[in-house]
Amino acid sequence: MRAPGRVSILGEHADYCGYNVLPAAIEQDFIIAYIRVKEGPGCDEIRVHNTDQHCHPIIKITTDPY
């Protein structure tokens, strides 16, 4: 899935603080891909990777509710 980046500039509609904004596309974007592991290592966690792993290391989040 890909979501293009956006910024808001004065003009189009009111934001949560009551100011006017105008969304505009920017070059940066957000891309997400996933694979489901049905059993074995990794089946009970979500791993978040970034293309720049030097600045943003891998994060592991457990899906175990206990």
C-alpha cells in the first residue's frame, strides 16, 4: 500500500484549531507491505522496518494479549 505525503497550506478548509488549510502533495510518501507468518518464529509479532535502518532500527511488537 502507498500513501503520498501531504502538507497543509492556508486556504481550503478549517483544521482542528480553526485555521484555514490547503493540502498539497509532497515528494515523500509512506509505503507499507506485509507478510503473514501462520506458525513458527515470528507468528506472534509485528516487525516494523524502515528503509533507513541506521536512523530507525527494527521494532518488534508482540501480538500476544497476555
